[in-house]
Amino acid sequence: MLKITTPSRLHMTLIDMNASRGRVDGSIGLTLDDPVISITAQISDMIEVTGNSEHAQRMKKSASALLPKGEGILINIENDYPSHIGMGSGTQASLAAGMAVNRLFGLGLSVNEIALKVGRGGTSGIGVAAFENGGFILDGGHKFSEKKAFLPSAASKLPAAPVILRKDFPDWPIMIAIPTQKGASMNKEVNIFKTECPVPLHEVEKL
């Protein structure tokens, strides 16, 4: 039986949502060791995800994207945290399920290759980089000529943005306040990107 535990992350900003200089996105983020998503996984004759979690369907879909034809997997979600509260649970859940398939079936894929197959990291590369190595992370965004539109990660099919800087973060206490309402997702999030972008260049320069 395989066990995988992922971190969570704080995504502090998307740097360039103007794109007039040829690149778009670019992110700053910080990996957290709590809360976590923790799963166990084993080869099975069907695709099944157990555990009372809102991430069950996401994990099933991600596992299905990597499983060799005719194979199955049993994933049990032992720990998780809510989606759409700004801590990156969607990416971590998808990568956890994808990595479980990768390890159990010896696929030999990198974290970035798994992220592309499960559809994560197409805007911010922070969640993917946090899963792989943790720390304080700066990513380089994407060529706008390749992305062609302002889109959130869940709606973009590009590979995860390259990591420009990764540093261990000091052992400082961090207090996180999580509001009771959920953040934007799916079509609502896509519409925000469409209506609010491009951000004026002077605001990007100030940032």
C-alpha cells in the first residue's frame, strides 16, 4: 500500500495579467505543512475513491487520466481540507491521485508531466512546485503567444510555469484566517479573468 501526503499553499499574486510584454501570469507562493491532503492507494480491479471528501470525484478523474487501459486503483482519502478557500486543494488532490497511479504502475512520470495530464498548473505553477519541493516559490509565467487568453489554471491546458526561484522559508509562525464563503471557481472564475483582464500596465509595473 502506498501513502501520499501533500502540502497546502498560499498563492500571493499573479504578477503580470497585462501580457503586453509577451509573458502572462507569473506567481509568488508559499508552501505550508498544514493543512494537508493524505491518501493511501493500492492496485485494484476497479477505479474507486473512498473517504468522505469533496475531492473524491476530482481524484477519480485524475487517476483515470493516467491509469493504463484496463487497470484500476483504490484510493482512500484520510485527510483533506476544503476546496476554493485559497489553499490549493484542487491541485494537491489531483496531483496526489496522479502520483499514486504513477508510483503504483511504474509510469516514471515527473510531477510536471502528471500536472499536464490532470490539467493543473496552466496559470500558476505554485501548487505544482509546492507539491514537488515546497518552500517559497516564484514562477515565470507563460508566453502569451502560447496561452492566447487570460485563464485560470483549471481552464488552461499549458504545462506548469517554470520555477525561477525556490527557497526554504524561515521557521516563522503564520496565522491564516479563512473566511466562511467560498472563492470563485469554474465558469465564475473564468468570467472574472475575461472581464478584469488585461490589468492596466501601470498597475502591473507597480506590483
